[in-house]
Amino acid sequence: MKSNLKFFKKSKIMPVDKFFYNVLYDKKFGYYASRLPFGKKGDFITSPRLSPLFCEMIAIWIISSWELFGKPKNFNIIELGPGDGSLTKVLLRCFKNFPEFNSIKKVFLYEESSYLKNIQKKNISNKDVHWINNFKLIKKGPVIFFGNEFFDAIPIKQFKKIKNHIFEKNYKLDKNYYIREIFKKTTETNIKAIESYKSLKKLNFIEFPKLGLMELKKIIKKISELTGCILLIDYGYLRPNNQNTLQSVMKHKKNELLKNLGKADVTAHVNFNLLSEYFLKNDLKVKGVITQKQFLENMGILQRAKIVAKKMRFSEQSDLYLRIKRLLSPNSMGNLFKVILAYQFNKDNFIGFE
Ligand SMILES: C[S@@+](CC[C@H](N)C(=O)[O-])C[C@H]1O[C@@H](n2cnc3c(N)ncnc32)[C@H](O)[C@@H]1O
């Protein structure tokens, strides 16, 4: 058996989410267990590495939200799925320009992969940053959770609906070690969950982020306890249309989904209407969904670029604007990436969403 399929040993049939959870996060064989996926030499690039200006916009958004919360003396920010730590690294640099905020903020990182945790520790190297596996340690003050490409990295379930019966997609390893797709009748719990979302009605192919929603449940519990909010930026859509959005990427190119398991990144597009429904069901208020282009422009990224560009040589300026174009262009990340904010607080004038 190929070493990257060894997690299949015990149970030879697995639902899609469990299968890809192992492919990505298995402690020995998973994609995130041993490789750095980001950047030119890796498999894909994300916004924090594309431009520090993206990170600066998040820094300003966080500080402005802290002001909206009334500048509390206890204040926690938690990055979800920090990758190589690029975003928090720039945030910490930006916060130094705001001494009042800088002296009180507590910074936490929530990361699944031990390998990436070590990379983050090296990159950030700051004793005031804490890595956490759950949110129990956070006891006082409002909380801001934020994540870029966090939710898309949590494997989803897939279902087919035939004449009102719902079947779940599973993978099976046959005796020749080929991976076969099989559909099995699903549980009452899954059926109940799926049927409770308006945004999944009338579909005959359904993608359901059960594991992702379990993560959000823990986050919402903390927000409800201490007040606060969650900002998620991810690629996704508003209206599902029976599409299978699972995709695999290797060395910046699309890769066949079941090829190069453990060597390629596998993600799914996020159903933002479903996220919105989930937050509302759990008594949070919601802002958005807006596009990344709208959010970053509302935050003033173009004005900031103008200021930064003044001190640059021509070649650096063109590089800066090429990167910003990629973040904002409707044909690139500008429209495909969306932003959602869910919060529990009595004010709602968060910047970036006006
Ligand atoms: C696509 S990467 C994005 C990294 C980074 N946010 C960026 O924009 O460059 C997804 C990140 O989420 C982490 N992740 C995925 N599922 C997670 C979970 N359930 N809990 C914590 N981190 C998770 C991955 O290990 C990885 O760091």
C-alpha cells in the first residue's frame, strides 16, 4: 500500500470529510504534517503572503473594532488556521504603532497542524503570542476571531439526493488499492442537519461542512460568553448549484482530486449563505457577505498603496500594484473571495462593511 494511504488500514470505507481530513491532517502521512504549502516553491499563495497591505487592512480592522467595543482593558484576538504565521507577524508589527492597544491585546493562534505550529513559532518568535488547542484559557474580555482561508481547509461532506432519499459519498479502498466512490444511505442526524438549511433546499448534490460547523460552534460559544465577533475571508459562493467544489492544487496547478494524496492541497468552496444561516441560528448577528474587493477597498487599501508607493522605486511600485490587482481584480481573488462578519454586541458599525 502506498504510504500516504496507510490511514485507510483500519476502516476501508470512509465518508469524504473523514477521508480528506486524514489526507490533509494525518499526523504522519497528511499533507500538512510535513510540508510548507505556501509561496512560489510551494503549491499555492494566500493573501497575507501576496501583500503585507492585506495584513495591514486586517490590523486596522481589529484596532477599529476594539475601539467600537469601548477600548476594553481585556481584549483577545485569535487567528484561526495561521498557515506560516505571515498575517500575525505583520499584525504584531502594525500594532506597535498603536501603543494603547498594543499594551493590552492578547494574541492567540489556533492551528491544527503541529508542523505548521513549529513554522509559525519560528516565523513569529514572540513570547507574547500563545498557541491554543481550545478556547478555555480565554476567560475575560471580548474576543475577535479571524481567519483567512481557514474554513475552506476543513474537509466537507458530500451527499446525493435521489427521490427524497439522501445518500452520503464515501471512499472505499478495493483489493487492488484503487479508491472507489460509493454512496451509502446516511444517518437521521445528517438528514435533519441538512434539511434545516434553506440554502441547501432543492439541491440534488449537497456539500455540507459538518466539521467546519463544529469548529464554529466552539467559537460561537466563546463569543456568546464574552461578546465579540468572527471575521472570515475565504473563497466561496452564495448560491450552491449542485456543483462538486472539492479541488486539489499542487505546484500552483489544478491536480486530479484523488492523485498525489498527501502531496497536494485539497479544499472546497465555502457556502457563505449556509455560514450566514448558521450564525443567525446561533444568535449571532451577521454583516456581509461582501466581496474581498469591497472589503479591502472599504478599508482603504488603495489609499494606503499610494502612500507606500511614494517611497518606492518604479519596479517596486509596479510589483506592489500587480499584487494589489490580484487581491482586488474581479477575475482574480477580488470577487471569488468573500468576507463575512458575525458578532454579538450592541453596536454594529464595524468598518469595512459600510
Ligand atoms: C489554506 S491554509 C491558510 C493559511 C493562512 N491563514 C493564510 O491565509 O496563509 C489553512 C490553515 O488552516 C489550518 N487548519 C485547518 N483546519 C483547522 C482546524 N480545524 N483547526 C485549526 N487550524 C486548522 C491549516 O493547518 C492551515 O494553517
